Amino acid sequence: MYVFKPINSSDIFHQEIELHKTFNLNTGSDGINSIQYISGSSVNSGSYWESLRVNFYLSGSDHDNPSTSSYGQYGIPYHSLEETYNYTNPRHKNKFMMSGSIISIAQRYFGDYIVPKSFKLVDNSTSTEVTIKDDGYGNLYPVGNSISQSTNSPSSSDNYVGNIFYKVGLVTLTTTGSYASGVKYTDVTTGNYNITFDSSHKIYTREYNLTVDPTEFNYTMNPTARQFISKSSGRYGQHPGTSILSSSPLPKNEFTSSKWAPLMTTIGLYNENKELVMVAKYSKPIAMSKDFPMTFRIKMDW
């Protein structure tokens, strides 16, 4: 009778799975905060500007390209808490002005990162509804704006209005221009707004492939499957001839057929000290085979 069986390392598999989920949040959502900042302010907004400058915009107005002699407002090196510089599709930073606004998103929403090109901001608290999206490279651009600086791509260095830092859940509106007549970008996020985006979260799975041969685990330890025998004894204060029932290792008659097989519902995984560390339960009983090997798969996520 088999009670324990070792698991071969070749029967253990690891896998990474990336999951996405769409969130639709607003100003009232817990973990969503918007802040207006002003450089040099004696209140907290000045500290927010300085934090952005040091952590994300240290290279200043023009991106730092070592292959040219033109460097940014704050000199070299190019610096950001996020991705390295993408020369093909750069994250523009030439509109990091002295004032602007920040939206911070709690990590419990975006997970590992915000999926590029999934972010959308809609602010309907102004006289004209403002819609802003990301271009997939960390730039924010307006949708449907009636005031434009050029006919270039909406997310070009001329027309972009801010940035999104996907891995830290930070959205910045840095331009001081206007979206439409009477509506400035500094007005956006001062009232009610909605944001939608896709989050990305990686989970790790471990799969065990457990093979049971026909001669293994084919005996039930369920006491209700055993038959009982009667015997007479005068011990333990019993009168001679009194029938005493005691358990027997013999199965009941209905379980002695060659067609009968024990049913499996639960598998326990034990450590080297034979201490139970994990239990896997199946939705319905599975009859053990006496004719061919069976493989049970157990997958654990963490």
C-alpha cells in the first residue's frame, strides 16, 4: 500500500502568465489623487514640482542625445525612474513648465504597469469636455481640441500636453496652453474627471504532474469500507458470550470485486519531514485505475 510517493523535479513546471484588466475610475475612487503644482511655492505644490524635476524631468526641455551637442535645460545625464530613452519614439519633455497637475494611481489598480496606449482621461467639469489619451510611448495628447500648435502628429513634441509613466502610475499635465477657447490644461483635473486604462499583472504558476502506477494508491483507508468481525470474550468486564465488534483490515464484501477501485478526491503534498503543506481537491471523485498509469495535474498560483 502506497501512502507517500516522491515527486521528480522533472515533473515540476514553472510558468509566468501576464493578466490584463480594464479599470474605469473617477475623482471619487479610493487611491486616485490629483494635485496642482507650482514651482517655488512655499506650500506642498512646490515640493511636487521639485520631485517631478528630479525623478522624471532632470534632462529638461530638450531630451539629452549624446550623439549631438544639444542638451536639455537641466543638462546631462538623461534621467528618469522609468524606461531609458527611446530614440525612435521619444517621451517628450520640452513642456515641463513651472506649473501643472499630477494624477497618481494606486498600484493596486495598475499592478505591474499601465498597458501603453490604453490610458484615457475625460474631464467634463469645464465648459468644453476635455479628452486626453496616451500614444503608447509615454506622451499624452488631446483628442478633439480646437486649438492646436501645428499640423504634426497629435503626440508630437509640438502638440503633446503631458506624460504618463506607466510603471509608477503617474500622469502629468505639464503644458500651460489651451485645449479650447476658455479652457486651459491647467483647469483639467481641478473638477470631476474619469480615467480608464488597462492594468498588467504577472502571476507565477507551479504545476506538478503526479503519475500513479496501477499498483499504487489502490487501497482505501476509509474505515467505513472495512468489515467488522464478531468475537466473544470475557475480558474487560464482559460476560462470556457477549459479542464485541472490532475493526478489521478486510474490506466489506461489496468491495472485493475485481471491478472495484477506490475513489480519489484529495491529494496532499508533503515536505521532506512528511508535514502536509498543500492540499488539492477535485470537484468529483476519480476512480483509480488497475490497468494503466494515471497522471494528475496540480497547478498553484502565487
